[in-house]
Amino acid sequence: MRLSVRCLEITSIERSHSEMLRVGVDPAGIRIMAPKHFHYNLKVESLTPAQANIIKQDMLSIGGEVAVARGAASCSVRQTDAIISGTLKELDILVDKLKVQNQGLSGIARALREALDNVRLKELALKGRGKDWILGPRTLIMGILNVTPDSFSDRGRFFEKNRAIERALEMVEEGAEWIDVGGESTRPGAAPVALNEELKRVVPVVEALSGKADISVDTTKSEVARQALQAGAQIINDVSALGADPDMAAVCAEYGAPVVLMHMRGTPATMQKDVGYKDLMAEVFNYLSERIEYAESRGIGREKMMIDPGLGFGKSREGNLEIIGRLKELRSLGRPLLVGASRKSFIAGTVGPEGRETGTVAAVVASILNGANAVRVHDVSGAVQAARMADALRAAGEGTGETTG
């Protein structure tokens, strides 16, 4: 018989079990060996040298590895980050070891445990106002409805109320689960809109759509959020992650509204003036982590939060592409992940202006395969088809047998 050697792509417990059953492994052995099939690299920031050295010694003793800064072993540096590498089995043992140690290591053990548990979640629930959404096996589609005269994408086609309502219902028919209504442009360089003007644009549209569609409102103003929620909106999508208006978190908490927390550097008017990062993914991750904690401290439960890395908001073309390629790193935050790549300039900068739509479809598929739970798009029908194909590919790759029609 011909000898065959190949690398297996095992990304789920289901796939691990399936491959071992093909070999004929005893079921008891499958349970023991499955955790050894999953290898993780966890980055922990701002450890003391003492903490780093204990973690490294413990991890080495069980077969894993820890990379730390030069000088950590001799304590000649004040602090160090660490990359902890090992199988799930090894990391489980490490967490148990650290739980009973001092030097603040029990807290690190809890954080490691949370990250490991979050990254393996297959489903995430988003608790709404009388309705919940389960995200994971099936990607949620958010249709963009700009009720502005200066949208970079539709040039004000849906600024008039009746046209906006017609387009929203059309997107629902095409398969959009949410309609994201925005009355203030957030394109690069956009100027703020006065409160009364934004209310005039948004609230009548929300009132007309209430009961006909699930509505999120794209705003940074607490009064717009309040009146939109009173008019029937379900979700607040705040590009400032509750940072622009000090009353926004309180309004969302009062009405029990889910929130989308997005990463952005600066404001829409200034965000593209500084797109350089020392460590892009670290900044996005840490910012979103801090905003989750902030929202929770203001009375918004974690189960009511969704996160968005903010493609196009203070990032270069290369930065946007990097984020899409590394989306899985954000899964350890344990919240559903929304990605909005639709028709953005980094797509035109990659494939040319005429390729914005096909480039968007490619970005949608790549985002879903890399961990996105929801996508925000202009072309709903194309995104629905792309998402269902990506969902099926992801399910097949994980060996879950879950496909969508």
C-alpha cells in the first residue's frame, strides 16, 4: 500500500473526533487526545518579570513554551509581554497551576480561562429589547440605509423619507435581518450634523419601519438614540463606542438596547489624518476590551454588546486588510463581531474603483471565514448569497455538518 502523509486541518472538536474515528481510535482515547489537537498562542501584556518567569517555568514543565522580553529572566526590565504557546490540554493544566499561586497569577489564570472559553464558542447570543439574536452558524446581514444627502456610497438617493422606507423594505425582502439607519455621514472628513437635523432625518423613518423591520440606528448622540428607541428602534450602533456623548450609555441602559461598540481613532472629520499604529491589532483589541468594561460599568450587560473593529475608521488600506486577516484574534473578547467593509476605499484601493462591489463580496466572505458574525452592507442580495456560501464552507471545514439553504 502506498505511504501517504498529509497535514490535517483540525479546527473543531467535531473534526477532531471525526478524524480519530476514521483511524479507529477507542472512544476513551478520543476524549483524552482531542484537547491535544488544538494549539493556541495567547498574548498577555504588562506582566512583571516575576509573573512572566513563573508562567514560563510552569509552561515549560508541561511541554509548552513562553516567549518573553530579553531581560525578563534577570528582572532587568520593569515589565514584559508574553506569548504563551501550547495545546489546549497544556493550557488547561497551566491555568490550574496559576489559580493557586500568588503574585496576581490567579487573576491571570481567570483571564486565560476566559479567553480560551470565548475563542471556542460556536454560538453567541445578543439580547435585545424583547428579542434575542443567536449568531454563529448563520451570519447576520445588516442593510445600510443612509438618510443623508452626502453619503459616499449612494450620493443621497435615499435621503427622502418615502424612498428610504421603500429601500429598507426592499432590503428586508432581500434577506437583511437588521436595517441600520444613519442620519449623519461618517465618511472620512465628514462634518458633524446638528441634533435637530439628525432627528428630522432619522426618527420619521424609524417610526415608519417600526414593526416591519429590526432597526439599528447609527448615531453618536444620546438624544437621537432616545427618540429612535422610543420610535421603535432596537439597537444603537455607535461608532464612538459610547465615547462621544456622556449620556449615551445611560440611554441605552434605560431602554435595554443592545449596542455596537466600534473602534475609531479620532472623529470622522479627523480619523484618516493618523493611520499609523505600533501594533494595530493590540490597539483595536485593547480599546474594544476597555469599552466593553465601560459599557458594563454603566449598566449595559455584556450580553447586549456587539463589537466592530472599524474598517475604514482611522486605518490605512494595509491596516484594513490586516484586520480582516486577523479577525479571529478578537473572538477572545467573547462578543459577536460585526464587520463593515462595504464599498470602502481600501477595497477600491486594492481592486480599483470599478471593483467595489465584487471586492466587497470577497471581503464579506473572508471576514466570515475569519470569524465575523455579522456584516454591514449596501448590496444585501449579493451579501446574503456570499454569506450563505461562506457559512456552508465554514461549517464543512469545522466538520459540524451545519449548512444553510
